[in-house]
Amino acid sequence: MRSYKVLTFGCQMNEHDSEKMSGLLAAEGLMKSDTAEDADLIIINTCSIREKAEQKFFSEVGKLKELKAANPGLVIAVSGCIAQQEGRKILRRAPHVDLIFGNQNIKDLPDLIASRTRGNREVRTDFPEAYEHELLPAVRTGTVSSFVNIMFGCDNFCSYCVVPHVRGREKSRRPSDIVAEITTLVAGGCREVTLLGQNVNSYGRGLEGTDACTFPELLEMVDGIDGLERIRFVTSHPKDLSDSLVEAMARLPKVCENIHLPLQSASDSVLAGMNRKYTFASYMEKLGKLRAAMPGITLSTDIIVGFPGETEEDYRMTVDALESIRYDSIFSFKYSERPNTKALKMPGHLPEGVKSARLDHVIDLQNRITEEKNAGCVGKTYEVLVERPDKTGDAGRVSGKTRGGKIVNFAGGVSLVGRLVTVRITEGKKHSLVGEMV
Ligand code: SF4
């Protein structure tokens, strides 16, 4: 076996898990292949957060059947949340799949491949006691900006969410390990880290003795790393967003004035059904504190429409909240039934047509707000961290982000990659900004 291709679906957690798989495979001497057609090993790293993502996975795995028929030596592996959730069932539904492994079995990948060469079709989806995969080498896709796991799993059990079922219970990494990993990344050219956790605000629960550390304390430690320019983090559960975090964000120079704070719904009865453990008023109070401490802060959120029992009035509250808060961007979804979740058994499931109409309206509304906000950036100057040549392949252009997380494309050479520059915005587009260096 000489080459591999990892196909990644879903969130930044999955993207980083794929980087760890690449790290393990590189250590085994395998080369990264540009296409699935040229690979000897294909791993589909799956997402099961929405039903649509699951359908997409089965369509993707179906497409690989022909490749396997043409090359019987090809090894097809499935990892990630669907692997954790469906396990052996995938082997029955897609007999051309060879291996299944869960999020916490990534370290077993070389062993699983060796087992396959002995003719076995294995399924490994157990939750080991120790989180050994935190120590795995990763091949990062972006050297300027990197993801760093600070914790794994989730204890919150929002009633619509599969994450606690597929990624296990919450566990924080030791702060010294996190700082050591980021220091190594910075030595390799990294200038920005995004600290990853399902709920970073509860980071540190369970850490004791010399490892005891809260999330604001961790930010302080990371802020002290020489050579690092910027710190971001996802995701913040509103119920655990503390005053000390707001204070640390405002005070620490490397922490960007940008937060993803999932609202999900502005109706208290829907929030209670979702088991979110905050009210719209308490969410707004925290948002007020963030805006007071950092007037220019950019905001993004997640919205779910069509949750079981959501009335027209509940939905209107969410629309009104989007109009008044004016997020810079949102991720919006219609509620989708997920296995093993409490919401599945709740009364009041809505027809698909109603859910789709509500989602379409929310998307149109937010597109208008995002465009207005991006247009409002024109004429202003921002500090931009240059991350890469422009994705359009336009020679002589580069792409980076403001501290607020907005993508900016402008004329400049690749030597700017990794540098902080000042850019004046000349045009606001739907999903990005265009500017010129000053
Ligand atoms: S906080 Fe809620 S939505 Fe987020 S991962 Fe945990 S259970 Fe899922």
C-alpha cells in the first residue's frame, strides 16, 4: 500500500481528526494522493450531525463501489461519527467497505490496516479509557492557521444532538500538553490557532492538582507563547460563558474579538425542549457583556428551525432575534431526526415543507444582513493575517482573515503568507471582502 486519500465531512473536529490520520499514515510511509481514483486506501471521515450529512455519506460510499470493482486491492475505511453510530451496520449496507473505526480509535489505524492485509474486516468503535489520540502526530493542512484540540467529547446532551453519543463524555487535555503542541506549531510557521472543543467554556472540568486550569487561564497561557499572533476558539456554549472569559478576551492581545455563540432558537420553550439550559434573556445579557467589553466584536451563531413543537410564534421570535442581533454570519439548519436522541420521541414533529420554508426564509434574511455588514466594511482598514494564495488560483493575489474572522482577498505575493498586513476594504461580497494593502 503506497498512497491514501481522506475524504472529510463535517466540522473542524473532523478536519483535525483527518489531519491526525494523515500524520499516522505519513509515519507509516504512505503518500497523500490527490484523488480517490489514485489511492490504495480511502478513508471517509463522516459526520452524522444532520440526516442530510448521513445521506451524503451513503451516496459517497456508493460511488466507491466501482473503484473497488476495478481495483480489488483497494482498502475502503469509514471513520467519524457515522462509523461510531452505525458500526457494523455499514459493512452490511456497503459490503465493499473494509474497515470501520470510531473517533477515539484513530490511533488504531496502522493496526487496522495490517489486520486488513491479513484478510480481516474489522469494526473498532469502543471508547477507550485513555484519550491516547491527543498525542497523535498530525499533518496540518494549513501551516499559518492550525486547529488544536483542547478537549474531547461533550456532557451536555442537547436533546437533538448525537455528539455525546458518538464522541463520548467530556475530557480536557492537560494545559501543559496544549501549550507544548502550540509552541511546536509556532516553531513550524503557525501564527494562529483555533482551540477546539464541543464546549470550550467548560474546559478544565476534571483537571486536578498542577493540571487544574480554567478556559480563561488556558487563554492566558496560550497568549504568552512567543511568535503566536492570534487565538480563536470554537464552540462556546452560552450557558457556560463566564464574566472571566469576557474579561480575558478583552484583555489578552492575541485573542481575537470574534465569537461563535450558538443561539439555536430565541424561544424559551424551544430552548427548554432542546435542553440548552439558558433563556433568550440570559443569552442576550451575555451578548451585551461581550459587546460592551469589545465594541467591534464579530458574532456568528447556529440556528435550528422546525424543532418539534416549534410554533409560528416561536419561529418568529428567532427571526426577530436575527434582525435585532445582526450576526456577521450564521449556520442555519432545519431540525433533523437523529438516532438515540431525546427529541426523536418528542411530540409535535413538523412537516418537511414547514421546516424548509422556515429555513429558506432564515437563509435569505441572514444573506441580506451579512451582505449589509460586509458592505459596511468598505473604506475601513483591518489587520489581516495572510494565510494562503487566493483560492481562485489568481496569481499575484492572496487571501487572509481579519481579527473578526472575515475573509479578505487582495493583490500581493506569496511572500506575504504568514504576515500581518493592513488592508483597506474596497468591496464587500456575500462571503468575503476584497481590499488593497496600505
Ligand atoms: S453542547 Fe449540545 S449541541 Fe453541542 S455538542 Fe454538546 S450536546 Fe451537541
